[in-house]
Amino acid sequence: MATDNEIQYAIMNGINFGGQKKAKKEDPNKVKTKARKKGYQTGAHGSGAAKHKAEIRQRVKSRASQQRH
């Protein structure tokens, strides 16, 4: 059974049923998805597939129907 001090603490501060959050050790410069990095999107890292996709994106972007007026 809980002591009087524990009961008093629970009344004053509430009860937390969730576990304690663990601190994540992540590199702040790390990008979660490689596709979001500009170098990967433009194919600068040397991938032929990425260069081809970047070329297609550029052609789509330069179409008259895609231009903002």
C-alpha cells in the first residue's frame, strides 16, 4: 500500500502512467531520407538513375504548361 507521503505527492503532482521518454542521439546534420538532399535529387553523387531523373524533372519544369505566369 502507498504511504501517506506518496499519496500526498500524487494529489499535489498527479500520476504519470507513461514511461519516461528516452533521449534520441541523432546527428543534427543527418537527413532522414536521401531523396530530400539536393545532391541526391540532382544526381551530383554520381548515380546515373538520379541524373536521369533530374534531367526528366528539368524537362517537366521547363514545359510551357508548368510555367508560372
